[in-house]
Amino acid sequence: MADEKSPTSPLLREEHINSPRLTSHVSQTKFGWSWARLTIVSLAVVAGFGTVNRLNRGHTQYGQHRSKPESQGPFDYPNGWTEWSTITPSEKLAWQPCFGFYGDDILCTRLTVPMDYRRPLNQSADNPKVHLALVMRPGSSRTQDPSSYSDSPLLLNPGGPGGSGVLLATASGLKLRGVVGDRDIIGFDPRGVGATTPKADCFASPDDPYGLDGRNVAYMNRLGWVNSGHDVGIVNSSNVALGKLNARSKALGKLCKRVDEAAGDDSIFRYSNTPNVARDMLSIVQAWDEWRATSTAEPKAVVDGFETESEMKPSDSTKGKLVYWGFSYGTLLGATFASMFPDKVGRLILDGVVDADHYVNPVAVDNILDADAIWDNFFVYCAEAGPSCAFYLLGDKPEDIKKRFDEAIGWLEKEPVAVLSRNANVPVMVTASDIKTIIFTVLYSPINSFPLIASVLKFLVEGQLDKVVAAPILTVLCHNLTLPVWPDDAQSVIGCSDKRYKLNEDVDALQKRFEDMASYSSFADIWMSIGFNLPCNGWEIEAKDPPMRWDDHPVHKPAPINTSFPILFLSNSLDPVTPLRSALKMTRKFSKASIVEQSAMGHCTLSCISLCIVNHVREYLDKGNLPPEPDFDSDTGKWATCECDEKPWRSLQDTGGDLRGKVEINEILHGKTEEEVDAMLSYSALRTHMATSNAFLPHLDHQNPLREAMLGKSAFDIGDKPTCGTR
């Protein structure tokens, strides 16, 4: 059983509260391009908003090299790249080295599972299949013997729906180990997503007759469609914007329907709902046990990968059970798994918690109730930072900064700004919708992003947006690209399939829904268009499984679910899309579950470095210890809290090992042990990965010319540009 006492490690600074509370400058230096930043740009590709201009010289596929034509530009691909199509799928885990330029410890496999679990693979070889892409970052001291691995790996889901666990584990697995300890970590792409096949890709296309393969044709068509919607803006940018956005959503829905109908009963679009992903996670757990059982070595007592001198208690073993950390939508996936397979819960950390009852409604209305409070804090922190904040003027108070911002947005709404891009000889239009959409992404990681948006706003009011605006270089699309993960439409396919109550309304009814949403937040004009809201209006593809039973109707409210091990929920005090009250509500749904509130703002606890949170995570994973069960009184009560160790303009620079020699001069790291410094730097790197991912969220449904500003570098400076004439 879990020990319900609070952890006693000196890392922990814990207190109880009676109610929720919360009312160094990031460098603007442009980085030199390196293959280590491949994942950053690939995140842009996954969301479908950026042309990747330095990954596409010539006709090469990593892991399956083609001869390089004479016309290829002078670019050397790194050794150690892996093309997923070269990995043979199997119904058993068959790990092999892959993606060596990220590290020499990475293992990959493609696990074959049923597309329809009512048509299992052992009944007929013709039954449809899904090939799940999995990446493992093994713990230390692993050998060729499967028994040297953990009883249960830590499975990851970064959110979405549609987020790539493969990218998270590949790019940040080592840093994550600095947070969770020395354990085996697995990232997987859920069905329909990323490197898992078949993909939920509404733009799927055959090869063209001029040498472009189908993936590139689909990507080109997708970007053309995305770019065509830029001038529509966000929902309330004009009195006709909602109607146009609805029409575009329905057009994309028709495209998806056509691809679905072509595949018929074996269409991945009909089997991509969350319950099927939960079944896939159970398949991964079972396949892991089967793989470890192939060992011929004598069994040892192991607790999550660490050998012990005595036999562990059977009640504490995670063997045959899920050990999992899910972020954002990943919390909905984890909660669904726990409700379907309560006896298979080993350890579940659910971070940035989705309200499952509201998720299955036609529109997720109140997710954004904290968003305005976070943005209001921008003005407070900017004034506090003084000259370190680029948007600050001498003597400014928060209200002065806010007034200047409101005035700038006001005149931008009246007249968009024409900017001459420095990377291409083409004008670019910047609208108020562009600024507001970028600001919404800032709310996900304020500590990283407040300094960046301050610089953007400074350039806006000074008429210098050309410093941060980039135009897409379309000629790159004339060449075959090879990308880590190709874009897809999984967010809408999964989100719309999960709806218990379908959305099928005219524009007037949609306007009323928008007005209801706007009563919670001024960012409703962005949230309304998120992939599982407006794009689900009139969605015609029916999931084969019945809808999930999550809902708010009293007749369906079950007693708290008894899981084989209690769940740990994590939440920030202010979260732009998964408010604290959602975490409190979901905690009540599971027996003996506990929650830790981080006194911070941003999406998921990774948005801020907190040794207290790190300690809770390690205590839970390593020893099965949770903080005391919360004492609820509606949305108030008593539960564990953690302080954030940073704030905007007073944070760790994301420079990894460079800070290790500067511990004594860094006020955040000063006095910390080596273990604590490692944990904090690891957390900082994970936050950067999440912040970069959020900069390209699917709700950025147009080609935002300011997106590169949120990366702190130019993703479009490619030097010698390839052209359509040199194929």
C-alpha cells in the first residue's frame, strides 16, 4: 500500500492551504543551426505551420539512403538517423538501436496491435492492424538480457490529443531521467499520430509524376490550405470570421470523410478514440512483460529497475501494470485507462488535468477560465523586471504597460501591418489575430515566454517587426523532405471521435456558444477553434466504439474508482487550459488519489522548476509514497502545495551544462546539492521542449508570421536556397 505520509526529503518544502492561491531574462541571441535542434523545427512541422528549410536538400531518406543527385545542395546529413519504415513491425517487442545522433542509448520498435480489438490478430491475419512507434531511453547498467530492465517502464504522453511521445522521449528522455531518476523511459505515438501507422492524415496523397513522394505532396497541399486561412483571423476578428472558420472546418471534415470512406471498415479514423489508445497502452504493458520473460537469467528482486537485497512486497510490485506520466490530454488518457483497467494501475502521474466530463461535451467551454489572470500577470512581472523587460519604459506601472499594449492592439485591429521579410523578397501581413494567437501560446510557459513576447511587443510599437517576422520559403516544397514526424489530423480525429454529445449547429448557435465561452475568458476567440471544438461541428465520421461514459449527469455518476494503486494528480494554481478546479474534480473520481498544487502559472507543472514537485514525483515512483489525501470542501480545502523556484525574468537560462560551473553565482542554484542542480537543469530542459511544442499547437491554424519569435531564433535562414528548378 502507498504510504500516505508526506515525503521527508530535504528537497521537499510542503505546506497545506485552506484555498487555492496565486495572484533573469531569456536570451534573444540567435542560435546557430545544428542537428541537435532538429526536433525544435520538427515540432513546427507536426503542427503544420512552418516550412522546414534546412532538412530537405535532395532526395535522401535516413536509414534508407538514396543516391544524392548532382543538384543537391551542400548539406551533410548526420549519421545515425532512422527512417521508421525501415523498422519491421512485430507483435512482440523487438528493440533495435535508432536515432543515434540523439544519443547512443536509444532503442526503437514498432509494436503491432489490433486496429479493432473486437477483431483480434489471432483470429485472422487479414484483420486490420496498427503499428505503434515506440522509443525507449533505457536506464543505466542495462544489458542484452531483458531481465536487466525495469519491472515496468515509465510510459509518456505529452498531450494533444495528437502529441508525439516519440519526439518527447527521443529529444528529452535523458533530461526526463534527471527528474524521475534512473529508470527505463518509453515514449509512444498513439494510433493515428506521428510515426505510428496508419496515420490519421486527411491530406494523404499518392506520389506525383514529377518525383515527389506522397508524404511531400500531402505536406505541400496541407500548407497551401493552412496558408489560405490566414486572413480570416480568429473567431471575432470580423463579423463574418466565425462563419468562414466554420466553413473551413466543415471543408476539412469532408476531406477527412473522403479518406475515411476510401479505407472503409479498416479506416483508422473510426478506431482512433481514447479508449482504443488506452487498450494500446495495456498491450504495451503486456508486450513488455512477455519480452522480459524471454530472459534466461535468474530473476532478481527489482523495484522499478533498481535491484534490492530483499524480496519486494507483492502489493508494491508494478509488474504487469502501467507506470505512466501524462500531460494535458495525457491526463484524460490516463484517467480513461484507470477507469477501464483499474487493476492495472502501477503508478499514474496526471499533470495538467483535463476535466473528463467537460471534454466529451460538444464544446470545451470553461477550460480557459484562468487564461486572462495569467496574461494580467505579464504586466505585473514586466513592471517588476524594469529595464530587463523589453516592453518596459522608465517609471512604468503595470497599468501603464497594459494601456500601451491595449492601444497597440487597438490600432492593429484597425489596420494590419505590412512587413518586408528579411528572409525572402515578399511582404508579410501581421494582424491583431497573429499577436493574440502568439500571446495565447505564451500563457502555456510564462517563465520562458514572457520575455520573448515582451520583445515582440517592443518591435510592434517601434515599427520593427521585420526583426521577428519570417515568410515561408515555398521553393523548399519542391524537394522531397525527410522529417522525424509528419503532420497529421489526429487532434480532430481523436477529439471528435471522443465526443459523447455531438456538435452540429448553424452559425447563430455557434455564436451563442462562443459568447458563453467568452464569459470565461477573452481568449475564447482562439480556444473556440481548437481542434476538438469548432472542427468537430458536423463531423461525419462515426467511431466504432460507443462513446466514453464521462459526463456530468447525476444518473451516470459512479462511486470513486478503486485502482490497484492510488493516482497522483499535479496542477498549477493558474493553468490557461486545464484549471486547478479540473484537477480537484478528477481527484475525487478515484479512491485514495492525491493531488499536489504548484503555486505557479502555466500549463502543467513542467512550466516552472520546483524541487518540491521533483521530490513528490520521485517519492511516488520510487517508493509509492503520496502526500496525504486531500480534505475537500468544494473547490477549497486542504491539499499539498509546492512553491515554484523561478519567476519570469528570474529563471534558469536553458543552457544545460553551462550552468554547472556557475552554481555559486546563480541565485537560483546557489546552495543546492549536485543532485538538486541536475534535477533543476533537467526540469529546465523539459520545460523548453514543452514551450517549443506549445509554440506550434494545432490551434495556430494559420501561418503565423511571428511564430519564429517564440523560438528565439530564425527557422527560415537557410543560406543557399534550393529551387523548384533543381530537382
